[in-house]
Amino acid sequence: MTRTAAGPAAQPAVDGAPEPDRDLPLDSHLHTTLSPDSDVLIDLFCAAAVERSIPEIAVTDHVDFDPRYPAYDFATYRDRERQVREAAEAWAEHGLAVRFGVEVTYERRHEAEIRNWLARHPHDFVIGSVHIGPDSPYRLENVGAWVAGRSLMSIVEPYFAEVRGAAASGLFDTVGHIDFVKRYLHPLVTAADFAAAPELYDPILRALVDTGTALEVNTSGLRQAPAETYPPPSVVERYRELGGGAVTTGSDAHRIESFAHGLGAGYRMIREAGFEAVAFRRGGERVAVRIAHAEGVPNRSPVRSL
Ligand SMILES: [Zn+2]
Ligand SMILES: [Zn+2]
């Protein structure tokens, strides 16, 4: 299907959202055609960002370390970097900053390899996330048998143990969608079941706090079965209570119509949890991108070091 650049007709509201989100400082989680599961040319994201007065985006295509995963050897570092740097140059005159990010699939057994690779392949911004692999109990063909007769704690443990590992590794600017497993467990285990067991999240949140790693508020859950962000607002508040000081947010769009989807809600949630800025990195040290207190967040956010 042909997809066109930004414009009202090309930016349909999805999932009942009355208006596309706009006038926000940053979308820090996006996938282009250099991810195996996205069909979005980078220039379409750039055009949509300019159209929506979103002055900065991070392109975070997938990199996998298990040869059986789809983004293993899918795109080279060189090709990913060239794509982003060329777009950054082309779109700078429109007032858009395009950052070179990556979303690494984390598993504890690949940690040393990931550490070595990241040291040799610099990025502006690095997300570490746990995905559902070929052996996962959460795959559609396995999940029913996995859930039957188990407690919620033992149901989520294989996923949460890897997320704890990602948080404790200290390798990432942020850990992506920490309870993404909700998508695969739905409707056998619901968002309400997770909400009734907030203690499940504490070890992950403590590991993030201990390593100074940011918590991501991933808004893709708003357009998926759980119908809430990964993680939900109560978990963002708990992270802050535990001393967490850095939060990021992104739409995790793999389709142009998902660009910045739910991002306004993500920023509001972060603000309501008591944060005045989101964490980001543009290469170098972490920076804070301030969230204004008005409903429409201005697009020229002052930046300061955290
Ligand atoms: Zn992901
Ligand atoms: Zn992603």
C-alpha cells in the first residue's frame, strides 16, 4: 500500500484518538524500514514530525544478537548510521533534529556480546528491550499451557528476569517497554491482573534506580490489547518513589499512522508522576528535555544536563 508524507489525510486518528498528538518535544522510539517489522521510510517520520511540530526524533531500529531473531544481521551499523545522518542533514533546515538510536534486544546470555558491540558502535541514544523469542513461553502456541495453573509471579518471571538483567547491566540509556509481556498474555492475564500485583515491578525499578538507567514509558500499549502504556502510570509513580530520576517516552511506531501515537498521554503521565523533564542523549552525556506545564508542550525545549 502506498503511504504518503505528512498532511491531515495521511495522518488519520487511530484507535479513537480524535486528533494526532502534536507540539511535543521528542519521540524517542521509532522504527524505519531498517527494522524487519517496519514499513516506514525515514523521510515519512521526518515529514510527520515537522507537520506535527515535534522538533526532535530518535530512530531506534532493532539490533538482535540471537541469529534466530529477525533483526540479526538485518541492517548493518554503517547503513543504519548513514540513513539517519543523511536524514538529519536533509531535515535540519526544517528545524528537525534526527538522532541515531538503536533498540538492542537484551538477553542475559548475550550480555557480554552486547557490551562489546556497544563499546565499538557508538549511538546517540540506546534502548535495551526484551522481546519474545523463538523459544518463548509467551508465543501464541505456548502461552495457554504456560499460564495454566501458574501464579502471576511465575508466569511473568522469564520475561521480568531478563528485564531485571537489562536494567542491572547498566548498558542502556533506557530499558524499553518493561512489561511488554502483557501484550502476549492478554487476555489470559490482563492489565488489571498486573495492576493488582505492583510488587512484581519493584526489583526491576530498583535495578533501574541503582544503575541510573531511565524508565521508558512506551505508548504502543495504548494501541494494543492491554490499552495502557508499558508500564502504566502507577509504575511510573512507584519508580519515582523509589528514587528513580530519569524517564523517557516514545511511540515505538512501526507504521506511519502510529507516529507519536499516545505521546501526549505519555508526557502528561510523566508530568503527573512528578517529572519536569524527560531524559535523552544526543551522544555524549545525558540531557534533560523539559516538559512544559501547559497542555500543549512547546517545541523549543531548553536542554540542561541532569
Ligand atoms: Zn521493542
Ligand atoms: Zn521498538
